[in-house]
Amino acid sequence: MESLTEYYNNMLKTGELLANKKQQSAIVLLQDVQNKITQSLCLNNSFLQKLFLFKKPSTIKGAYLYGGVGGGKSLLMDLFYKTLNCPNKHRVHYHSFMEWAHHTLTEQVHDKNPVNALADRLAKKARIICIDEFHVNNITDAMIMKSLMEALYKRRILLVFTSNRPPEELYYNGLQRESFLPAIDLIQDYNITINIENDFDYRQKKEGQKDIFKVVSGVKEKAFMNYWVHKLCTNIPLTVDPLPVSGRLWPVYGRDSKTLWVDFSQC
């Protein structure tokens, strides 16, 4: 398997990526993180596995990548995950992760410590968990993540995050934020922090983006949407059946397996 650095450099050579100093510096740091994880946790060697469990928590760290939208955070996480030669790994978007956590905690409401039970489930699934687009915007999620991170780090689970904000700005000005501060300390103690803030949004380089995003109203809006939905969809006619999302139904103007037309105000 190619190393993370080799994979990234090959993408530069083929023109799939544009050279970026911030990303290249991040790759160097991520490669070091990946090497230590692989040597200490992913090798098929029971002695090394046992040795890892007795190491100080700070000796092997995950990573926390942050920067603005379109700077390549998710791309770097994808490359890190793809080239990580370790079977017991898991990648998830934060929104899906929290949806699963809430659902699972509801199922385990009668457990003495449902968060510990949740951590046990995750520990059986993976030793390295990559969480994309990490953010905290309400007190419930803040308290769940605080307790869950404590439980995961006690179980020597390594976490890799991407986020729009640096750790110290997570849940900024949130209700009872002082209760979440220990979680920020954990992130800083157990991860190296990598800033890939960039002035350019690489999503703008993708071909085919021109004229897809518009702000219009009334008849022009419907005509514009109708044109693009029927151009993009794979099945004609579209179904207008409501879409079930997290226990409620979203009204839709049309949808198929790859295309969805909804009114933001109704969702």
C-alpha cells in the first residue's frame, strides 16, 4: 500500500490536486501520526498491541485538522483514512455520528452508565475513529461528547477530527460552555492540532459548477429548479413521496435515488 505522502504526491503529479503549502505541511504531520499509529496499534503483533495499552496516553496521538470551508480538510482525512494500513478503523461524518449516538443512548437508557456502554460499542468496532466536520452547537451534544471522549480515551481509542474551528473555539459562547472545557483539554492533550486555513475555496475549481448555484425568486426560480432537477435526475418521473429523516417527513417537490428537490423552509 502506498504511504500517505506517496499517495498525495502522486495526486499532485497527475494534476488531481493543486500544490498547496498548508496541505503539504499537514501531510508531513499526518504521515508522522499515521506511522506511529501503524507501528503501535495496527501491526499483527500481540506484544506490540499489549505494549500500546500500557503506554502513556500522550505518546501516541490523533490529529485535529481545522480551517475554513473548501480548504481540503475532508480530502486530507480521506487520504489519511484510505492509506492507514489498519483494519480496525472507522470514518464518519459528525452529523451521522451524533444521530447514531442519540439513537443508541435512547436504547440504553436503563444502563447505569449509557455513555460507557456507547464507548464499549465503539471500542469493539474500531481503534481509530475519524470524525469529519466536527462541531458542537447545543448543550446536549456538548455533554454527550465530553463524556464520550473521556470514555473513549480511557479505552485508548484514537480520534482524528476535521473542523472549521480551532479546538479553543469549539462551542464558543454556548450555554454552560464551562462544562465543555474539559473536552477541549482532552482534544488538545490527545491530538496534534493542524491549521490548514486557506484563502482559496478549492471547491470552486471543480468543473461544471458554473451557473448551478443561483438566487432567484418566483416563476424564474421554479423554471430554473425544474430545468436542473430534470437534467440531473436519473429516473423520470420524479416521485413526490415525502422523505423520512430522523423520525419526521420532509415534503419534497421531487426526488429519485440521486436527486432531491425540497424547500429549505419546510425541512
